[in-house]
Amino acid sequence: MSRAQATLFDGARLHKDDAVELTIQSLIAHAYAHDHWGLAWSGGKDSTAILTLLVHLIDTGKIRRPKTLTAFYADTRQELPPLAIAALRIMDQIRARGIAVQVVTAPLDKRFLVYILGRGVPPPNNNTLRWCMRQIKVDPMTAAIEQQLAAINGTFLMITGVRMGESAARDQRIALSCGKDGGECGQGWYQQVLPNAKGIRGRIATLAPLLHWRVCHVWEWLMFDAHAAGWATADIADAYGGDEAEEINARTGCVGCPLAQKEKALESILKAPKWGYLAPLQGLKPLYRELREPKHRLKKTGLNADGSLARAKNRQRMGPLTFEARLMGLDRVLGIQAACNVEAARLDRPRIDLLNAEEEARIRELIAAGTWPNGWEGDEPTGDVPLDMIYGDGSVQPLLVR
């Protein structure tokens, strides 16, 4: 008697081979309806797992190759070095198979460090100014997909590495829409629309064929199966904690991420001797924290040029970085990069690229041009200058001492 097909709802733990079989069924059930496939690839463990698995399944004849297949690599310019280095090697392996790779990067003026040090926008935070993910990753990826759709006829399938259990908020969204468009949970999360993508609804669907994979399946694939098949996935584990990665179920973000309380991913890679030369990167998070201090930023006075009260919303809000702060930040970043690369040369290890020559030149150009964010003139006082307190109702509490 044949064994019943495994599902997400079985009491026993799903074996990795069964997880792969469910992924194949998911692709056959949904992907074959589309001639053109794309894959959203961040360089992280989940998206790298589905990318290498998908290509492996095509190589071995387990699934048929679509008319076009494109890997969209989200190059935020802020990735942890082991992930970025592994991604470059995997790109070469993908291109060697005749699969297109499109490196998706934000426009020069919207890149993380150019936006901060050139335009003067303060580093993001979790409360009032979380601009980074949308600007350096989501918007460029959406624009790249729109461009791809304009060049093809028919519908397009975007494949992602989304899994259950990676975040509570994501799990809740999946639970609310898991059965959308007839897709069953055991077949992967399938949607016939791409949320928040204007002008392309009806032509694009998304599929997450690893939805049912546990983190142990991801690591088993990356560290053993994919590696045995020749994929350059070995260094990815370093970015998540090396041999302990599976146990801690680690996640990564941008290097020096201002939104994270602790720099866990960077701490993990620095434990490996071969990545020890990257220790100066620990200076990025303190720099971003320092740049948010009042003495480095302008502040609205709460008054218009004629002395009347400004609009009530954020009358005395903190604003952009001063030119002095931007130049200080630029020097610090370049110093961190140089310190890493001096050691890289000595140890014959890969160099890092926090700021390339084009980005540095653009930052200096924006500063020289006196660039301020919209709504700021540059003649506002710095945030550490005492001002009369203006309350929401328009009443003013003058300074006791001037």
C-alpha cells in the first residue's frame, strides 16, 4: 500500500525529501500556467535555497524550463559581505546555464549612504522614519518587474522564498490569504496579483513554493545538497551563525542596520577567523546612532519667516543632517572601508565595497551643491540650540534664560 502524501498538517515532522516533492508539486500545479518566470533573490538563505533548487530541478528534468527565467538580485549595497560574495559566485553559475540575472539597485541618489550623506536625510529608525526597505529594495524591484513585463507577452510568475515561521506578521498575512485564487496550503502560497504594484495587476502572479519548508530543510539543502551539486552556498551559513545557524534560526539584515537593536548577524560572522578582518564594520551602527543626535541635525523653529506660527504638525521637528555631519559620516565610512580592505589585502581575502567611487563622488557633489531635503532651507538652527517651546494649541513658553 502506498504511503499517503505528506501535507503541512501531518503530525510527524516533514522530511526534507518530502518537502522537495511538495515544492515540485507546487511548481507543476501553478508555475506551468505561466511562460515567463522570475525569482526575487535577496542573497539570503531562503531565496538562495529556492533559486538553487529551482535551477537544480530544471537541470535534472524534474520540472520543465519556462520560455524565460530571470533571477532578480536585490543589491541594496548594504548586504553582509559573506552573502554578497556568495551571491556574486552564484550569479556566475546561473549565467553559465543560460539563465538571465538582473542586478536590481536603487537609483544613485536613492541609495542608502548617498541618501543619508549626500541629501542629508537622517538614518532610518523604527518610529518615525523607516524609509530604507521601500527605497533601496521594494521600489527598485517593482520597477524592474514592471520593465520585464513591458518586454514580454502573456503572464509572468514571480517566485519567492517566503516561508512560514520567518516572522509573526508575515505568518498572519499568509494565514489570511492562504487559499486565495484556489491555491491550497500544501501547494505553496499562490496569488494571482502582486500587492502594491501599480499598473501590472492581472499579468503577474506570485508563488512561494518553500512555504512549507522548515529552517532545517533550508540548511540541509544549502549545506549539503546544493553544495554537493556544486553551488557556492557554503559561505552563506557564516552570515547566519556558521555551524549554529540551524539551531538559532538566525536572520540577517543590512550591515550596521539602524533598525536592529543588536548586530547579531555581524557578530556571528566575526566569530569565524576568516571573516575577522571585517571587525571595523562594527563602527557603522554607532555612527548611524550618532548622526541622529540633535547637534548634527537642523530643527524647525516653529515659526514662519514673518514670525507667525507654522502649521501645528511637527512645529519643532528635527530634520536633516548638517553638512559638517555629512562630511564626518563620509570620512568615517571611508575609514571603516579602508581598514577592512587593508586587512583583506594582507590576508588575501575579498575586499568590501561600502561606497564605490561613483557614490562617493555623488555625495561630495550633493554637499557642494548645498542640497537639502524638501521643505528645508539650511538656515534653520541645529537641534541642540534652545528655543521657545511651542505647544500644540499655539501657546508659547519662552525660555527662562536667553
